[in-house]
Amino acid sequence: MISPGVSLGGRYRLDERIAGGGMGDVWRGTDEVLGRTVAVKILLPALLDEPGFAERFRGEARTMATVNHPGVVDVYDYGSDQQIAFLVMEYVEGDALSRTLNRVGRLTPARTMALIAQAADALEAAHAKGIVHRDVKPGNLLVRPNGTLVLTDFGIARSALVGQLTMAGAVLGTASYISPEQASGNVATSASDVYALGVVAYQCLSGHRPFDGDTPIEIAMKHVRDSPRPLPADIPPAVRQIVERAMAKEPAARWPSAAALAAVARQAAATLTSTVHVQAGLPHQGATAVPPHAQNGANRPQSGPPRTYPQQPVSPPRPPLQQPGVPRPVSGAQQARGAASVPSTGGPTYNRPSAPPLAPPARRPEGSGSRQVLIVVAVVLAILVLLCAGVISFLYRTNQGQALVDVGGGGPAVASYRVMEQLPLTIEGRRTP
């Protein structure tokens, strides 16, 4: 009876069941000898009844242990205990891509191509050792918190029982991603893994699998006979061609290797990413926005259909407004052609605003200065003439009054002229009034 706390091989303690697949269940366990967390895959008991299975499984497990690639899960150990065969592997901290797709529905084309490129690199490392995964699906693609992908749960055993689609639940996940040649009963090859990875890319871009059905057999036969529904219209043509070629019915029409698929997917991801940067951070047309917390492939849950963003033209930035009195910087294009550059003094060079030209002094009419002098002189002379005339008149009248007094024989008069006018005078014997 498999339950938490059970120890396998006297070393590996089972702690928690974390996944299930076509070949068995995966548990999180503890290596009590080294004191580290491990993943323990317990194979289905029915597989052990197949003649020669144990030997083939052990041999391929040893081969898997020789694959040294950051995108391939490490195989630590293999053993059997009480009619239970198990495989001890690296425990990867991360979220399965299937979980992410269940939450967000779909990923952006750039993110999808980046993940497919990493998975294809991992497949190429296994194919170079003669190992075919046979069970590529989102549940076997783990994305670490730093965004790197690890391909796990290799279908090591070439078992006829695994290829049959009669065990409900045992190969249900495989049926949705199985290649047409596998569904037809042929042996899986590296081209089969390329097809399955193309189905994964299709699901990431569209938000659904290419074929659905009530039974695994119905789904598998659709992979053989039917064409998948077209990808959404907002998927770039280059990405669409990559996925369609990976999902070709004939193995010879697919990408020739996982390495070739990785190269074109990486190039597409780089092109899409650079386009987003050129557009000043705008998401690609029709792509689902991926928030910063989900750069490892996870987005926030969304309600309703995936959000799309129409491509908008980006206006060039407006130059800053020139404030009055603030000099404007001089750009290199504004310098005169052929002019020598002036060494900088440590600060920016400015065009100093030129002061407004001074107004020329008003021209005086010719002769105006001498004319004013003449006027002043004339006024002064007039005043002097008037003063002189007054003095002369005063003296004259004073002298006349004195003469009248003298004529009167009355002697010199000491009174003023006005007093003298009031006195009666006698001239030639006549009395003046």
C-alpha cells in the first residue's frame, strides 16, 4: 500500500503525491541518507508483468543519468522494492505549465516561443543520447521561479502497454498530445517528440488543445485524420508557421530535429521581444499581457476571453516647451557645417538670446541748439530792457517832480513825488489846482 511515510529501498521516504502520469505516480520524497528532497516516480504494477520490462527500464534509466543538461531533470537512482519499481529524480521547485494554462488560458507569442525553445533544447540533449521522451505535455514542463524550464518525467520504457489506449485514465494525458504515428501503433521517434511539443505550443497560443473527444481513442484518431482548428488571428504569421510545421501529420514534413525547432522558436521570441521594446513597452498586437509576477509563464487569473491589445502607432516624443528667458540647448545638427567645435567647459552649450538692438537717438533738426540760445538771450535782453525802462521812467518822474518844486521857489523839497502832487503849486503867479 503506497501512502505517505512509506520508505522505498530503505532510503527514500514518500512525503506527498504531487502528480500522476501514464506510467505511474510521482511523489515528493526525502533521501534520508543525503538529507535532500527528491522526486520519486513509482511505476504502474502492470508494467512489471511485461517480460523484459525491468531490464529495459534499468538500462534506459542509466542512460538518462548520463544526460547533462540544465533543461533535463537529473536521474539519481533506480530500484525495486516489494514488487514496486521506482525512479528517483531531481525535485524541481517550480510550477507546471499545465497549471499556468489552467489559470490564464493562453500565453503571449513571445513567451510561448521562449518556452518552446528551452523545451526543444532539452529534447535535443536527450535525443543525442538515443532517448525519446514519448510523453511531452504541459504537465511535464516545469518552470522555475527564475523563468527557466525543465523537462521532467521521461517515458523511459518502450512498453507496448504504454502505447495502447485502452486503459482509461492511464494514458489520457498522452492521448491529447500523441503523435499520429504513435496513435497508429508505430514506434515513437524524435519526430514524435517534436509533434508533441508543437501541440503544447498550439495550446499555449490558443488556450485549448487542438483535438477534444469523449475517449482517449477518439482523441488519438483525430490526431491521425483531422486537421486542428486554426490558431487565433492575432498570432503572428511566423509563429503560426512554426507551430503548423511542428504538427505536420507526416514526420518527414516536420522540423528535422528538436534543435532546428529550438533555433526558429528562439529567433521568433527574440524578434517579438525586440518589437515590444521598439514600441516603448506596448504589448504585441493581440497578445495577452503578462504581468511582472508571472514572467515564469504564469499570469493572473482572468475572467472572460483573453484580453487583446490592438497595435497603435507610437507618436514621437514632443520637445519640451521653451520657457521665456531660459536658453535653449544647442544640438549637434544646429552647428554650422564646417565650424570647429568649441571645447566644453563642463556644462551644456547654449545659444544665448541676443539683446534687442538699441534704438538710434532721435536726430535734432539742424540749428535747433543755436535757436534755443538765441531765444534765451532774447528773453534775457527783453527783461533787462524792461527793467531799464522802468528805472529810467522812475528816475525821470522823480526828477520832474523835483523840478516843479524848485520852480515854486519853495526850496528843495524833501517829500516824495506823490506828496508833492498833493500840494498846490504856483507857477508864474498862478496857483495850480
